[in-house]
Amino acid sequence: MNPYIDKDYFILRKIKMGIKKLTDTANKEWDKAKKICKPETEIMTNNCCPI
């Protein structure tokens, strides 16, 4: 692909790469949150912050 001729391709590629980066970042944060919010015993609920 030629960036001077195929501008639409490179614009769409840049958007897709940005979305992928955001998705990867969100997944990493979700994994961190799941580690923090694990219940320690069977009696505990799935809430990580008790009321």
C-alpha cells in the first residue's frame, strides 16, 4: 500500500490500531480489578467494597 495513494486504508488502519490499544488497556485494568476483588472465603460476597 502506498500512503500517498491509499489514504483511506491508512486512516482506517490507524483507527483500528487505536481501538485495539484501548481494548488491550481496558482488559489489563479489568484483570487487575478481578485480582483485587476476589473473595477470601466462601462466606464473603463478590463485592470488593463492603457497605
